[in-house]
Amino acid sequence: MMKVKPSRYNILHSSENGNLLVFNSKSGAALCLDEDKHIEKAKIILLNDVPSLYDEELFKVFTELGLLINIDSNETEEVIKLYNENFQSNKKLHITIFPTLKCNFNCSYCFVDAKFDIDMQFNTLDAILLYIENKMRINQDLIEIEIVWFGGEPLLAKSSIIYFMQQLNKINTHYNKIVSSVLVTNGYLLNIESFKQLHEVGIVNYQVTFDGYKTTHDKKRHLNNGFPTFDVILTNLLTIKKAFLGDFKINIRSNFMKDTVQSQYQLIDCLLDQLLNDNRFSVEFKPIQDILGNGLDNICSVDTNGDLVISFTRYIAESIKKMSNLVYSYSLLPSPIKKWCNASLNDSIIIKPNGEIYACDSCVSDKSQIIGKITDDGTINYTDVFGKWKGNVQLEKECLACILLPLCMGGCKRKRLQNNAQCPINTEQITKYLENMK
């Protein structure tokens, strides 16, 4: 039996019914012990490291789940190494493209300045293609290119998207890289004809947003002329589900604020009944944030956000028990990550229609955050701001000492650069998640 020690990333919680719940933030493993003999022994082993109490059964389970690790391991150094390796990696090229700043919606909380009537011109699209081809040719380690279409509403520039993907697919016949593409859309223009056209050029992943059920959604996410949008979006998704037999993934993002909580349950009922019995559809709940500092009312706190997500998810789980035909599953517990987002990665850029380049999509309305501009020959002229975003900012001491570091990797870089860092998750939330673990 190898010499081991308890992982420093173990979180133990005694549930209301007497079970011992264990979660490891580094491995992502969760365990529920419900026998008294195992519970007491596990507490002593994982909290006090008493090798004499190891037995073959617990030893095997605990080591497999990463609750016990090799005695010579330095887990913090391993997490830091993963953080640095991810920053330095050049195996994946991630580009978010704004083909237009126009939008057919008028959402009060939007952080993109959509008042500019700007479309990306074909010379800029071609410049991005040249940039990607240069990366393919020069970087022998490059494995994958991921394109995310954002906006504005990207489907207002559907012809540009299709053109770009067709050209990229042609270029890739010479390099044989993995090419993936995600389209973030409000869903209003995602009819079956457009969906088939996009699928044909390789776009198989989508994010479509609701703001709760019909009445609430239509108040928050209406057309520029004030007309409602919920029924059109839902009809589009139902038509795709019924008429298209191929593979795709549509993630439904449900935004919430304090005053839209009840509407989330109505939306869940609708989705469970009509979409979530198809595993090509999934749903996630996201709190609306006041990114631009416009003083939005009804913003939830970090703690409230977590409590509400637990409540929504519990409601889904209880509904599924009553509807056994559903294949949908949802896990509350967060998974360990390599990075919080792509903002700090060298090979991740966001390109606006005029060729301006940013690191973070929440900063695209702030000219002071431009990190470069793409030229017609496919090269990028970088600004002095580039180093601020793309430099490898070291993790703070508080982060290095935190038991939850593998789950956030320092959190939002924008907030860290603004000296406004907030921990996106805390141990109290984890214990609440564990209480709801099934």
C-alpha cells in the first residue's frame, strides 16, 4: 500500500440526515457515505490522516477519487502548473467574431454598444481567414480552431457567417485541423431554413437565451419596435427539434434577476414538456450582471445566485422524477477547470466588425481596452493594452491558499485588473450543492 495523505482540496460536510458528504475541488469527485462505521473512519482519515485506520475498501475508493493522494504530491504546485500550461498553450486558436453590431432586440442590460449600424466587411472577414491560415501553417502544435459568432445579433449577418465558414473549411482541407463553431443568438431568426444552412457549413453548437417564461421574457427581450419574441423563438426550437434529425447542441441560457425568479419555474415547466426530453437540448441558469455599471435594479448577489440555481435545479430534478421518459440530467457541483475564461490566453481574441480586437467580450464597448487591430494582410497591430490582458498575471496569495482554487483559477480577469475581484464561489455554496446531491 503506497504512502498517502489527505488531499488539501477535500471538503467534508455532515448532512441533515447524518450522511457524510465529501467533495474534492481538484478531482471533481463527490462521495456520500451513509454507514456509521464508514463515516467515523472517513472523518478521521480525511481530517486527521491516521494511516492505521486505512482499510482496503476505503483506501481504494479514496485514492481513486483523489481524496487521498501520494504523500510526496504538492497539489498547489500541480494546480499552478496547470494554470501556467494553459496560459502558454498554443494548441487551440479561439476567435470570437462580431459579424455585425446590429441587433433586432433591445435588451436593457446588454453590454454591447449596438447603436452603431456596423457590419463586418468582406475584406475584414478575409483578413481573419488569412490570420487563421498563417496560424495553421506556422504553428505545428495547433490542433483546434474554435470560432464563436457573437454580436449584435449574428444572424443579421448570416451570409457573412456562411461565406466565412465555407472559406475556412476550404482552407482546412490543406491542414486537417479540428474546426468547431458556436453561434450565440437570440434565436428569433433561427428558423429551420437558416439552421440547415448553418449546419451544412459546420455550425452545430448554439446558445439561445430566454429571460424566463413568456410574459417576463417579452418585457425583457423584445424587438426594437417593442413586439414580443418568446413564441417565435420557442417555435423555431420546436421546429428544429422535430424537423432536423442530425446531431447538434442547443444550450438554452435562462437569464434571471430578482424580479424574474418565479418566471424561471414556468420556463422550466415549458422546457421539460417540450424540449428537454431531447438530449440535443440543455439549459443553464445565469444571473444578469451590471457589467457596464448602469445601475440596473434587481441584480442578485453571488450568494443569492447560487441559492437560486440550487432551487431551479432541485425543481428540475423533482419534475424529472414525475416524468420518467426524460433523459435530461443536470449537475449542481462545479467541475475543476483550467481557466475561468479565454481572456488571458494568447491565442484567444475577439474581433469587432471594424477589425478592432479585444480580449474580453464584456469590454467591447470600451475603446480603452482595444488590444489590437487586424490588417488586410492578416497580421495584427497590437496596442500597449495587449500586455495587460495577455500577460500571465500571477495568482494572488489568497487564491493559492484557497481550497476552491481548482474551480475558478482566480476568477474573472477583468475584475482582477479593475481591482474589483470577487470570489465567484464559496464553500457555503458547495455545501448547499452537496446537500442537494442525489
